[in-house]
Amino acid sequence: MEIIQLEHYELTGLLGSGADYEVRSAVEPVAGTEVVVKRPVPQMISRNMHRSVEERTDRTIQVYEELANSIPQVCPMLGYTERANHDAFFGDDLGQEYRVTISERAEGIPLVGDVRARILRVPIGLGQNLFCLFPLCFSKSEDPFPVQRQLLDAEERFHQAGYVLLDMGPQNIFFQPKVARISIIDPGALLTGDVDRTPVGRAPQDIHDFYLEMLKFYTTFQPPPADVSGYREPFNMRPVVNFEQELGEMAHGLSVEPTATEECRQIGLALMETVRARACQSFSEFREGLVAYLEALRQRNLALPNRDQAQQAWEGALQLLREEHWRKFAFDADEELRDFTIP
């Protein structure tokens, strides 16, 4: 990567803003290259409260240089600026110095959109629900769980290098439906063996915290929605407060879910208990258990009495991706959704 001069780019729009970062689209006018420009949220900068975010940015840059840019599922970072006052480029008057990063533009849509878009009644949970939780229909790809498998692949690469990558929730994942490809856009929440960044009041974290994220955000024992409205809101996005409590509630919900098959319960409860006890002996053990649980859930969904109604709801929800909101991303709905079929 290299030090980048912002004056070589022109801002083209606001893509979103989270707790730590503001994300904008930009273009390099000569080559027409579209990029993503990320900085700490302006409110933090103006109050000179962005030091912790700057430290996270520096760690993220280091990880990209060492590892992340070589992992196919991670959206590459192209470079970063010196720490400086960038008021002129962004057209504001914050009066503080900070670093800006520039990355490739992720293709597709975020699995969960910016929560502020709810004000405009945008169905921000479409990606997570359509392509992760309820794969009733899918493209010509033979893999009904492309998001989960690719997240596992990426995490395994980090784990082999001595890292645990957390904060892998769907708001940090983009997805291209046509080619079933993910892009991780923020691999900054890293644990290493020599630095403990566990939140205050929490037990020390390890790879099992990633396993919890996979169960929490990318599986559900609930049956598919029978109406399009059930696809609009994201699923289970509250923060993890208590590791064991989260898994206990998940296991209880599965045990009492009336539509769950015995196979779903047997596989899912065993996996949840192993994760709760932090007793997975290997990454491959969790991978095999998760895929088996996903397949049991998929077979349950396909055998439900209201399958036809559920599939109609899925197809109706898919059409919501043609709305104006999704055009601000690198996403052509006509092209991306063309090959989706009923299994």
C-alpha cells in the first residue's frame, strides 16, 4: 500500500455512517476508478474524541499490509493518507488532524444497510434474510450457504496467522448475488495473542466469540417469513452482552421451536453447547457442525406445509432490491438477480 493524496480523488456520495466511521464514495477522474473513502465520524473529530478510532485505523492498516490484502474475501485497501487536517477535501470545518483510508469499492449490497435508512423506510435487512437466513431460492451456484462458507474461509486464514477477527456482523459484509461472493469491508476488530482488547466487564475472548457471531447473525431456527414484510428488518442485531446468556437463549429458542425437526435440534443444540463451553477442538470441527446445522434448517424449511407461500414471499422480497436506494452501491439489480431460481 502507499500514502495517497486525497486531491487525486473527487467525492461522489455518502455510503453510510456507523459508530466509528463515516464512509463515502469517490472517483479518480483520470482512470474513472471508483473507491471508498473512510474517516472517523465528523462529530468525534470536531470534539477531538477520535483518538481511539485513529488507533483502530492504524491497527487495521497494519493488518491489511501484513495479511488482509492477500485474503480473497476481504475488500482490498489501496492506501491511506498522512494524519492531517482534511477540511478542504471534505468541505467542512472540523479543525483536527486524522487519517483517511482508501479502499476498493465493494461490489454488491451490504447484508444489513445503514440503520439510519430506516427513516426512509428502506428494508435494510434484505441481504441478511434473503441470502443467509432463508435460502429458499438461490442462484445457479450449487452452494446454498455461500456467505457462511466464505466467512469461515476468511476467518480460518486470520486464525492460522494468529488472529481472531471479530465484528463479522452483516453490516460489515457486502454480497454479490449473481456470483455469490462476499466482501469483508472492515477487518479491524482483531484479537491477538499478545494484546487483550476484550471489552471491560467481559471474559477473555477467543475464537469461540467468532463462532457465536456465526450462530447469532447467520443462522436462525425460526421458519421463513410467510409475507414480504418479514424480510425487511435485520435479524438479531443487538450487541453481544453476555456470551453464555446469548447461547443459552439461542438453545432454549431452538428447543421449543415447534417447526424444528429432531435433526435440527440434535445438531444445533450440540453445536451451541460446545461453543458455550468453549470446547471446540478445532476450526474444522465448528465448520462441519455449522454446515450440518444449516443444511438441517434448510431441509426443514423446504419441507414446511406453507413452502409455496414462503417462496412467494421470498421472491417478493427479492424484488425490493430493485428500489432506488440500492443503486448507490455497485449493484445492478437486473444483472445480479437474473439467475435466481426456485430449487
